[in-house]
Amino acid sequence: MDRGKRALNFKDLHILIIAPHADDEILGCGGLINRAKQSGSKITVLLINQEEEARKKEALESAKYLD
């Protein structure tokens, strides 16, 4: 089997992405998030470290695009 041509099935999954800082989830797996959302999956992002209030607000604002 040619692994390069095997498609991943993200249909109707609930995917948890754990990231140490805001933006790491997009930099690390933005393509996966996009493909999964297009397939009807629900994405939950858990950010471990919120150093500044401004970053928290920024992360909450960007999370709206995952819905």
C-alpha cells in the first residue's frame, strides 16, 4: 500500500489539541485543523500557558474561527 496516497478520515470526530502557548496549535497543526473542520469534526484547543492577559484575549478571539 502506498502510504503517501492514503487519506485520513476526520469525519465527525472530536479532536483535542494541546498546545503550550497561543498560536502553537496553528503553527503545529493548522492544516490538520482545517481538514478536520471541513470534514465536520469538532476541535477543542487546550492552551497550557497564558502569560499575559492580552494573549488570552487574542487566543479567545482566534478560537471563534474554529466554530
